[in-house]
Amino acid sequence: MKKLLYCLMILTLAVVISACGKKTNTDIRSELKEKVKDMKGYKVEGVMNIKVGSVPQTYHVEVWYQSPKQYRVNLKNENKEQSQIILRNKEGVFVLTPALNKSFHFQSDWPENGGQAYLYQSLVQDVLSDKKSKFKETKTEYIFETKTRYANNKALPIQEVTFEKESLAPKKVVVMDSDRNKLVTVTFSKMEFDPKFGSEDFSVKKNMTGAQLEIPGENKDTSFTVKYPTAKIKDVVQTGEKTVKAADGNQVVLTFSGKDKNFTIIESKAEVSKAVSSVLENGDPIDLGFTVGTITDHTVSWTFDGVDFLLASNNLTKEELITVAASVYSNGEK
């Protein structure tokens, strides 16, 4: 009997020791929270793949963050030879479009007003906010499945976030729709915690100047390819398409109508400013996946592939505006 009790004690002790060595979901969430709280900043690079319609897009993503609230996000579409830079500094939030020599200035809470798949602290907050998140681990990774926090876009409700065990650095993010189709994938290649930053690293002037050195020669062609939305709003169909001649080229007006919903899309060749100009925007920056635009209560505006787009409606919700804008990809020559 004593021998049996002794064996049971040894077995129980082994189980306890084993359990103590294995971290739980709660342990990892606590470590992630402390990591974000203690870090002074980071630099991270990666590749973002987006499946929009039938034309997948690939972006190189570079993010700089300096505590408490300075951000620099460089999104470069190498196929289109274009880039955008999102800056947050003491003056506010800016979206730079170097190819047009323009910066757009926002008085916005970005990125606190929603989740971002390429921001480390945003991913950690997604994990912490979802009390019902699923958790698993491999020999080298922690993997969480969480809800997203996209305030105006409910079409992408699920994501899988992978962190390295040793450093807790992000490795991969996969964002899915409600049918679990993988629409956005961000694969991180390297991350540096607590790097040193220069005094001008988050300035509009320095970043605009640096980005413009990479821009190819000026293209004065005023023609462009019309793009149509592929997203469907119930009972809404295209009811018109009109080309309006202007001094700087053609402008195309697309109209869509239904019983309770209607909207208009205006497309025109983007103009390059002769001098760097800064435009104060009334809305908030919105990530459409393939570009960063501006959203208000009734409009979404953006520039992509050298074309300015304006989507306007008095009766679409913000979620519907974003859904339509993000789907403007089908092409037809004009």
C-alpha cells in the first residue's frame, strides 16, 4: 500500500511539474499585454497580399512606431510603381501620395479607432479584446483566432494571428470573411523592438522628399481605364454612365440606383501638383485594402493607379460605402 501511495505521489508531482512548464492562453495574453506596455517602439517589414475581385494585389509594408503615438506606415505596390505613406505625429494624421506631390491631413484618432492587420499593438489588442478567442501552439509559435475590430467593415470579421514564441513578434496574419475565405494575408519578414529614431523620421517633409526620389518619370497621358464596382447592393443596378469633357481630360460619371439605395462614382485622371500641397480632410483615413482613402458620412474618395475616385451616396451606410469602394476593380477601356 505504501509503495502504491509513493508511486501516486511521484506521478502527481510529475504532472504538476509538467503543467507548470506549459503556458496557458491567459499566460500568453498577459505576456503580450506587457510587451506592448513596455516597448518604446518597433520597426517591422512584411508583405501584404489582398484578394480583391479577380485581381490580387501585393504590397510591401514597412511600419515604424515610436511610443506613445508616432506612426509611419509605408505601403508600396511594386506592380503599380506607386506608394502611400500614413504618418501620425504631433500635428495629426497624414496620408502622403508622393506620385501626386500631395499630402492629406486628418484630425483623426487613427489607428485607435479600428484594427489594422499590419500594426503590432493593434493585433495584440485584437487578441486581448476577444475573450472567446481560440488558441493553439506549435513548437515555435502561438496562434490566436480572433474577431477583428474593423469599425466600418464587417465583411472581414475573423483573423488568425501568429506570434513567435521566443520574442512574441508577429509572424503572420490571415484575415477572413464570414465564409472563412482568406482575403488578406500579411507575412512579416523581420521585426526590431525598441529601435532608435531620428528627430525627423515622422515628419511630412522628410518622408515626402524621400519617397519622391523613387518615383518614375512623369506621365502626362490624360486617358485612363474606367473601373466598376463588383460588390452588389440589394436591388441596386447601374443606370447610367456619362463622359464629361474637362480642361484636364475626361471625367466619367457612373450612376447606380435602386428602390431605397443609390450612389454615384466619379472617376478622373489624377493631377500632379507642381508644388507639394497639403489638403485638410474633413473625414477619416480608411484602408480600402489596395489604397488608403478618406471616408465621411456620405462619401469615400481615393486615388489609385493615377486615377481619382469619388463615391457619394445619401443612403448607403458607411459599411456599404466601404464595401462598394473596395470592390472597384473590374475594368473597361474608356
